[in-house]
Amino acid sequence: MIPGISGRECWTRRAVFSSSDLSRAKGQGIPGDTRSTGPVGGRGRVSSLFDAAAQSLFATLLPSDCRLCQAPLTRISRLPVCDHCLSRMEPIRGLVCAVCGERIFTPHAEVQPLCGECRMTAPQFVRAIAYGSYDGGLRELIHLLKYGRVRPAAGVLGRMLAEVIQGFGSELLSGIVVPVPLHSSKLRQRGFNQAEEIARAALKNLNRGGLKLATGILDRKRATESQTGLSDHQRQQNVRGAFVVAAPGEIAGKNKDVLLVDDVFTTGATVGECARVLRRAGADRVFVATVARVLKAEAAWAAPEEIEEPRTLKAYA
Ligand SMILES: [Zn+2]
Ligand SMILES: [Zn+2]
């Protein structure tokens, strides 16, 4: 830190320096992203020499650690997370339910594998897809956005969500993208809705003109209690009636396909309730895209869907 500059000022200056480096920040994201991040040719060499000098100067002047693994960061970025941590956030592999995305350990012989729950009762949504398992670095990155309020994290999470949306293929080419809303008290407290930030970033990375972000469609009229320790049925009761369609004219007879976006899919109670009220308002098909999903193997220690600020908030401050 520069002597005489407080931590906050130091961070602000760092962000300002970094804003000219957005293309690099963009290119450092999710695994497999091999896009070129720098210019080529003579002018490019001078500029990269300058970049390298600037990077090491700023790294010396403004030392900072990765907020996930605490390793020193060696280059300027608006997102204080190292490449190693980002590269470990991998997509879900293995067999999952074709409808809700839950992990399947004992598949039945069928083309479309279904989990036990979807086999018993069809959810209100057509299909839910998540990018990664809600654990490890991905969970921490989501917490960094939500509780640490590190807004640039939405860019990386948005690129993951863009991959999820691509996964719907030709099934979902047009419609409205509706972020799961926060209750107004939570929105005031946090200052932004993480689902909306992620959805916005995802749409920037997609070439799907038919999909439009639509905020203000859903309203969360009651702050739901913590879901910790509740059974699946109790979770459904807990969110029942928590959402209303605030702009019914945007659904009935107009937008038949809706893509719900949230950061995490825990049990599906929240998105299931959102899908139910959207369908009541006239939506034909509701799809669900989330960055992360709680999978069976990890369910025992996963955070609840409506978790309050975690006790480890200090770690993100
Ligand atoms: Zn790291
Ligand atoms: Zn399922």
C-alpha cells in the first residue's frame, strides 16, 4: 500500500488503473478461454513492453493477494482472483438429471435420465442447467460477489452462465431473461441483485439477439426465512407466495418462453415457485440457468438457499 493512502483509496486507485486493462481481465476468465488478449506487431510489442513494465510497477506499488487462495497477484485486474483459482472452477461432469440437473448415481436405461424426484413429480420448469458444483472456489467466487461486493466477479460468473445458456441449444432461442429478484430490504442492504448482474454479463457474451433481459417482471414481496434444516416440502412451503408477477402484461400473450437466472440452485424451491407464478401469468415454458448447483454428494455441507451474510464475511472485506 502507498504510504498515506488508506486501504479504500488504494483500492479505488487500483480499480482506476485497471479499467484500461479490461480486455485482459476479460481474457483471464473461465477454463478453456484461449482468446488472444493482446495486440500483435511492432506497436503491439511496444505496448506489451509498456504493459509488462506497468504491471510490475503496480504489482510493486500496490501488492495484493488473491482473495481466494491468498497467493500474491502478479498482474493488474479488477478481479482480485488468480488464474490458478479461476482455472479450477470446472463445469459439472458425469451423469445428471435431464430436467433438474441433479447428479445421478444409478441411471435407469433411458435416453433422458431423470432423478427420483423428477420421476415422481415434474417440476414447474422445463429444464434447469448449472455450470458448476456449488463448492470450492466457485462457491467462494459467488460469495465474493454477494457478500464481499466485488462486482467484477459478475463478469467471470456471467461467462459461465453464457455457457449454460448455450447448453439449451435450439430449445431456447428467444424469450425474456428474468433474474430471480431479491426482497427490497435485501436489495437495499446489498446495493445490487447478483442474479441480475450475472444475467447482464452473460447476455453480453452471447450472440442471441432473441433473448432480452427483463427486470421488474417478478417481485419478491416477502423476505423468506432461512431454509436451513427444512425438508424439501417445508422449503416449498417457505417460499410459497413469496413471489408475484409485477408486470403480467409482459408475459400473457407476449413472452411465452422465460429464462430464469439465479446464482445458485439449492433444492429448486425458489426457482420452482418463480416458475409456478410465471406459468400462472401465461408463460408456456420456463427454463432455469444458474452458475452453480448443490449436488447430492455435496448437499450435506452446502449453504442454505436463503443464507444470511456468512460469519466469515471478514474474509471478503
Ligand atoms: Zn488464487
Ligand atoms: Zn431431476
